[in-house]
Amino acid sequence: MTVREWELVGAPNARDLGGLVGADGRRVRAGRLLRTPALGRLTDEDLLVLGTIDPACVVDLRAPVEIAEAPPDRLTAGARVAHLPVHDPEHPVFTYVSALLLGHDLAAYDGLAREGTPAAMAAIYRWFVTGDAARRGFAGALRLAADPANLPLVFHCSAGKDRTGWLAVLLLTVLGVDEAAIRADYLRHNELTVSLREVLLEAMCRRRPELDPAAVGPVLEVRAEYLDAAYDEVTRVHGSFGAYLRDGLGMTDELVSAVRANLLE
């Protein structure tokens, strides 16, 4: 059984990226690259499953405030953590989405509210490409994947869908995986979290009856339009994905070769 078939009760959208076809027809190695949500809700059984991969490094893309407010990650023995926060507390979209999820007054965000939550999410994805903290965090994660001492590598944010999703896009692009397969993995979050999203939405609306489910729903899912916003920003700013990896994230030919050597069969 490959890691791609695993199920983690406390991390329903966790998945191994092994098996995807990369450069020169070589497949991504199973059990070497695992994307997950935050690991604070893993069960004891989940830890046993995760222990079979024996992660060497866990990349945490959350900001310190997110880590402080969540259950502590449950980690296997020997896994070291690399905190690479992809977050900007001054960015109005981040604060808007946070206020929305917490049921706070949105009066200060009238403009964003009029544009709608999907537009706010698309703005976050564009920031993934250009934001200083985003570039630092994603570049740092790519460099970690270039060092075999950091493998197997687990990476996550809070929900394991947006920041984690874009990092998966970056890693798989570096590995030469076809864009259609990358997009399919990104969108797979929705099918893996149907029940979880229903529970979350019900709980949020119960706590905050004034909360509009139609506004919250787009924050809990992934959409092709979000991913397209990031791709479009890459093209707008850098002209091509290769130039973005090179000029925006510092991925030299040597680093690309190292990531492929480590993660392709």
C-alpha cells in the first residue's frame, strides 16, 4: 500500500504526492512528500500511520498567532519542525477573511465585502506570488526539499488547502508534473473534506447566527479560480512559471536538479 491510499482521521485531506508522473516520465517517490492540514487533531492511530513514513522534517507555514490558537501539532519522534510563516497581518484580505471566519463585524471591510469572499480568496492567491513573506516561506520550503536530510518531508498550514496547496503546486512544478495533474491534486481537497466542511459551517453558524453561509463557504473550499489567480499573477509579474521559480523564489538549476534527484524515481 502506498501512502497515497492512507487515511488520517484527524487530517482527512492529507495525501502523499507519490506516484504522480514528473520529468522524463519519472514518478514522484511514494512516502517522500506528504501534504497535510495542521497536525494537532491527529489520533493515536493516525500517529502510528504517520510513523511508518517517519518524517524527517515538518514545514509549518502558519503564523505564530495561528499556532498559538490551535492544538499543538502531534509529531512522530525525530521529526524536526521548520517554521516558515506565510502570512501578513497587515494585509487587508488576510484580516478580512479572519474577521469573517470569527464572525466579527465586517464594517471596516465594506469594499472587500462588496467584492465577495471568492474575490478575497483570489487576492490572497495573487499575494502568494508577490508577497515578501510568501516568497520567503515558499522559497525556504523548496530549498528544504533540495536537501535529502529533510526527507521524508511533510508540509502544512492550518487547513492544508491554500498555502499548502500553492506549495504543492510549486514542488510538483519543479518536479515536472503536468499542470492538469497538479490542478487535480489541488481540487481534490473538496472531495476529501465534504463532511468536514459541513460540520465546520454548521458549527460556525451556530456560534454566530448572523454569519452568512454563502460568504463563509468559499473560504472553506478550494476553487479553480483561486489557482488561476495565482497562475495569472505569475504570468503578469514574471512572464513564465520558470522565471517565477528562478527570479521570484531563487530556484537555480542546481536546486531544481537536487529536488528532482531526491524526489523522482
